Amino acid sequence: MRNKIYRYALFICIFVLSMALFSGCSKTLYSGKWSYIHDDSTVALDISGGKATLDGVKCTVKENGDILELSGDGGEYFEVGPSDTEGQIILYKYSEYTYQGEGNPESLVGVWISDEGWQFEFTDDGTFKEDGYFPGYYTDNVEGSNFKLVYNDHFVDTVCGYVIDGDTLTVRYPWPMVSTISK
């Protein structure tokens, strides 16, 4: 009888430990509800287990080191990574812009417009205008495949990754996010 009790107790302990181990594995990097920094009470990103919802787009999640790769059913692709600022993460959105000049560009200089109507205009004297309204200065780090936007008034300085392929500019734009505050 005593052996039977020990076996049952051992079985229950193994079962409980197994469940604890498996439930701990389902926690995904950066799990939780996140908001854009400019609106900390509206959930924009919800990460739970191997799934996420970003701005209404349902995504599958793949961990790649300290980066989460989010893939939407419609081909959307985003990345989530750590921030230098405590309590924040960075969401990277990829946007494609088409060059509005003749031929294929050899640099950022020129007007670029996305299918959604977003726009970048880069000049050869180091100034830019985003969406026809937000002006500033930029530096192009060709070797690092990124440019730094120094806005005149509206936003903090922003470093964007980019790739030019033919007449297409793909921009990796960072969006700081904070944990959602319930009000």
C-alpha cells in the first residue's frame, strides 16, 4: 500500500513539474500589451505565446535571438526588438517607396512615394521632408545601410535602416513602444 502511495505521489509530482515546464515555455519574448509611445493607453501590439496582433493584423511569431519576427497572413512583416530605454521596446515597420525620378537612383536623393501616399524627399544638400510636412536634416550612412533623420521640430532624431533595389526604397522605421497603461 505504501509503495502505491509513493508511486501516485511521484506521478503527481512529475505531472506538476512537467506542466510547469511546458507552461513556462509558452511565454514569448516581449509578451504583453504594448502601445505606441505617443498613446500609452491604446493597445497597438498584443504578444502572447506564438501569436501577436499588431494594429489589427494577426501575426505568427518567430524568435530570432532578441528579435521577434512577426508575419501577417497578408504578407506583412515586422520586427520587435529591445530598446536602449528601460520599459520600452522598438517595433520596426517596413515600408516600400517608389522613386519618382527618371531611371534608377544611385542614392537617397530624390522624391520617394509609397502606395499608401507616404513620402520622403531627400535633397543633395542634406535636407529632407517627410510626408510633405515634416522637415529636417539627414545623414546617409551608406556602409551601414541607414540614414539618420534630424527633425526640425516635431520628432526625436530617428535612425532608419534602408535598402535601394532598382527604383524601390525599403525603409525599416523604428517605433518606440511602452507597456499599455489601463485607464
